[in-house]
Amino acid sequence: MSAVSYGVTATTNDSIDINKPSRMCQVIHNILVILVMLALLGVPFWVLIVTAGKSQAESVAPNMALPSRWQLLENFRTVMVDGKMWQALLGSLLATIPSVFLVLLFGSMASWIVARRRTKPMTVTYALGISGLILPPSIVTVMMLLKFMGLSGTAVGMIGVYTSIYMSTVIFFVTGFIRTIPISLEEAARIDGAGPTRTFFIIILPLLGPTLSTATILVTLYIWNDVFYSLFILSGKMDLLPLNLYNIASAGLYLNNWHLIFAYIILMSLPLLLVFALAQRKIISGITGGAVK
């Protein structure tokens, strides 16, 4: 028994010794990955924070040095009051919230129809529906159409443009997910007397939470940070946060004032960071739930 136990012990020790180099390599690999991530994400974030807390003289050439005196709150106050940030924040909320809601609603409804009807015309429709992911819309055509409809420079026109542009993203994500949902659920609802509208809102839409959470994050980021479409469509008649920063950074207040520009960027990003921090668990569980599904 002792010989056998010694043999087992020796074999076990040998196996542990063999695994030690691989474990050490794994630890070194993890440390290197963390260092690279800190370099790529931490350094820009550090420069952003310290520059936003400097004076105008110290921020002429942005660097990683700490300010001689922190005036972060003073810079925040300057950009909120003199930079007309409150009006731009209201405009961004007015454009983002309805646009995201309409994109998710209409995109998921269209995805349900496309996913359940496996015909050649519907396949072509699906291809056209997701073509917006790779084919950008013609800005001149969009502007002329909005002028013809009397919506140029208005929040309604901007919401309509965002809804049509980013619906392709929702259709792309949701259609494949709906095809994994058993059609027997819908058949059971029809037997119980539910019509198409009730079937969608009672049966299908609640199951789309994991995928819609991912689509919500992407669409919100696209709209919140958009400058290109708002610059041409709104034509200065309405301010959004990125558009307001672009306009006044090249016009006066923020000209070469990097401390104010970086302070504005922090305040502009803060709402999205707070939403993600508060809803982090739901977002991550939604994404992983969609992957399992």
C-alpha cells in the first residue's frame, strides 16, 4: 500500500510540476493584457481628466502632468453657462429618447415579420433592411426630402432621420434572435384568440429583452455622439451636445482652450456613463442571456 501511495504521490507531484510553467505563462499573459488595456484606455482617460482640471495656460499643450491647482468644477461651470450646454443637453435628449424608442419598436416589428415569412420577396426585403449597415444614406437626398416636407431644421425631422438610419441595426440583431423562438408560442396565442398585435406585444416583445438591450446601447451611442447628420439637417436651428461643441470650439469660447473642451467632453459623456453604471447588471445579463438563447 505504501509503495502504491508513494507512486501516486510521485505521479501527482510530477503532474503539478508539469503544470507550473503553463500556469506561470497564463499569469504573465494576463498581466500583459491588463497593462496593454491600461495603456490604451487609462492613459487617454488620465489626460482627459487632468487637462479638464487645468487652467488655460497649462492646457495649451495637453499632457499627463497634474495641474498646479485643480479647477475642474470651475471649468464645468464655465462650459455649462457660457457654452450653452443646458440647451444642447435638452436638444440631445429630445432627439435621442424618441429616436431610440421608435427604432426599437418599428425595428422589432419589422424583424418579426421578416423572420416568420421565409419567402424570396421577404428575403430581398431583409437584405434591403440591413443594407443601411454598409450603405450610408445620401445626405443631399435626405435634406431635399425634409425641405419638401417642411421638416428641415426641426426635432421631428431629426428624429425621423435617426429612426430610418439606425433601424437596420435593430433588424440585423433582432431577426436572427426571433428565428430561435419556437413558433409554437405564437400558435398557442392564436388558439387562445390573440391577434397579431397582441401576439407581438404579449409574447414576442418580452422575449426580445436580451437583444434589444444590446441594440439600445449601440443606437444610443450612435445618436448621442452624432455630428455629421445633425450638422447638415438641423442647420444651426437646434443644438445637440456634439454639434454645439463643434460649433463653438471653432468659433470662439473653446478656441485652443483644451481645458474647456475636455471638460465639455466629460460632461457630455457623463449621462451615458451613469446609465451604464446603474444598469450594468441588466445590460450584461441581457447580453449573456441572448448569447445563451
